[in-house]
Amino acid sequence: MSYPEAWLRGASLGEGITCQLRLQIINGTLKPGETLSENRIAADFGTSRSPVREAMKTLSNEGLIRLERMGAVVVGLGPKEVEELYDVRYLIESFVQQRMAGSDTGPLKISLQRIIDKMELAAKHGDPVEFAFQDLSFHETIIAEAKHSRIWQLWRSIRQIVMTVMLITTEEVFAEGERRIQGVVEKHRRLLQALQSGDPDEVQRSVRHYFDDSYVTLQHSISRS
């Protein structure tokens, strides 16, 4: 699996290297404890060491590697980190959706339905990359609609890891067949229906169910890496 070129459009060389390394770390191609050499990575990507250093700094800030005197050591995304990532996502989305419950979200609901339609089209064409991108767009659209600057900053701090995780789990979902894919689409429909209900308790139940199921899928995907 390689990072989709379409998702790198407009990214700097350093950002591109970061994305590729992040994917290799999270999917287990680069194992915990493995040492990363700036020179070797620079040679692999046909570049100088400067964008590699940029990538290393970002990955260190994300907790995926540990910078040491003799090089960078892969930390990875273990069970504890996976659980914490989903805790943060749940806190963000449950807060945002309950905050919007009962308010006029007409335009948002139209946007979300269009994204679900695009997910179904991607499923029809067997395109997990587009499906994952629309999945991310669905959640990001809701978070952006809250217009809460601190929540948005928190989301942006985990966005790249979430995007990479979605790519991995979507590959897993597509490998399981059409029924599993439609189950993911249905989960997004339930989130939209809960938002349409305007009932904070229904929103809470729907978001909790979504993340419980998604967490199990990710755990399964990571364990197979």
C-alpha cells in the first residue's frame, strides 16, 4: 500500500515524505524499534536531507517516532495509542454534534447527504481511496460546521493520522466485501439521522455506536499489519 498521489496534491516534498512514512509506520511496514536513517530515506526519495528532517520532526511531534542522537526510532501506533486516538475523535465529534443538536443544520444535512452519495458511488466502483476520502470529508464537514476554533485546532492536530488510519481500515473493509462496505455507509446514515432528529441523547448514542464499531475495525486492521 502506498499513499495516494491525489491526496498529496499541493503538498511540499517534506509533507509528501511525511505521509509516506506515516503510512508505513501505521500499517506496520516500518516496525516499532526500527531505526530510520536520514541518508537512506533521502536516497529512497531522491532528495536532500532537509525535507527528510522536516518529515522526522512532524512524525516525532505525532508520537510515531522518537528522535535520538544516533537516528530516529519507530514507536508506531500501539493498542494504547489507538484507543487514545479514538477517545479524542469521540470527544470532538460527540461535543460538536451535541452542540449543533436542535439548531438549523439544513445546509449541513444536504452536504452530508451528498458525501454519503459519493461514498456509495466509490463503493460501486470499488474505489477504497475515494471512499476513505469521502469518509474523512463527512466527519470534517461536521467539525468545521461547529465553528469552534479550539476544537478545530485539536482536530487539525490529529487529522493526518486519522486520514492514514481511514485509508488502512477502508482497505480492510473493502477486502471483506459489499456487505461490510454497506455497513459503513449505513453507519454514516445513522449519524446523519441522529443529527436530523435534533435530540442530544440520540446524537450521543449514535456517535458512541459509530466509534465503538470503528475502533474494533481499526484494532483488527492494525493486528493484521
